[in-house]
Amino acid sequence: MAPGARLRRYRVSEGLPGNRDQFLAIARILRPQGRNGEVAAEILTDFPQRFENLRRAYLERPGALPEPVAVESAWPHKGRIILKLSGVHSIAEAVLLRGLHVLVPRQERVSLAAHQYYVWELTGCRVVRELQGTLSEVGTVTEVEQTGGTCLLHLAAHDGRGGSDRGSGKPKDLLIPFAQAICTRIDPEAKIIVIDPPEDLLDLNS
């Protein structure tokens, strides 16, 4: 996404041993739909049109590697996606899939336009400040908050600059607007974001 615009979001699949960074969840199975093994699923992708040509996916089973599955058909219905998966022929078999995530390999993600980013690309990035040609560590992105306007990067500060919450005593996040004027270089592959903040921005977080 362009800094300062709305972030497109994929949810990163959780709980895959050794494979968390290799797959993206595009749907979560909710319940059986129909009598022949179809299932209704919650859509977790900003690109629901991708289901039109989806022929192969993976199912996330707790404690196991992703299980490949052929997708026989898929169609939208009342804000959900209905999936007919190969090998699932009855309501009883469909019930066993409830709660499972439908995954695709990360390399099959939808390509974004220039200056657009997925939330998972930003999460975990080192944020550094460039001052007179010198880079200094600011923090690490732990969350991307969508505000309806300019998104906010939540940073775990490297030097405790964010201060502590008065109630819990836990360190507070630094908040950095994801705006082009502030985030001057974003390199998801290198997991680094270079910022050039106004003089008082970091002080306001203290």
C-alpha cells in the first residue's frame, strides 16, 4: 500500500511447525454447507476473486504439516465463500474440517502495485532513523494499526523510549505514522524501514 493509505491485509497462518513463513491463510472453514461435503468459509483475503481460479490449496491441521487438497469448485454466498474440496462427500466429513484454515503458498500471493505492502511484510521489520547519513536503531514493528486514515506502526522500542504504561507498568509501543513523508525507505525483503520523523515525533512517544 502507499504509505498513508489503507493497508491490504492477509492473515499469516499460525501454528505451522517450521512453515509459518511459507503459507498464507485465505479462508477459515466455518461449517458444512449443503449435503455433498461443501463447506462455508470466512474469507481472509482482500482478493476474494482469487477463489474463482483456485484449484489447489492446503489445510492447516494442528500439529501437522499443511495438507494439500484439490479444490473442485468455489463460489461466493452471503459474504462467505463456499468450497467443494476433493475427497469430502458428506456432511459428516465436512464437519471434521470446521475451524481449519485454507492456505496457499506465500509465493502464490497476489502481486501488489508499487508502494503497496502486506501487513505481514511490515511486521517484524527493523525501524531505523537516518540522521546525517548515520542509521540509528529505533525499534521493531510488532503491529500495524488500521485507523481508517493513516495507519500506525507499533514499535517495540530498542531503548525504552516509549515509556511504561501507568496501569500495568509494561513498556508502551512507539507509534509511527505509516506516511511517505516519514517512512522514506521500505524494504520488506531486508526487513527494514528507514524513517525521517519530525523532530518532536519520538519525543511525543516518551
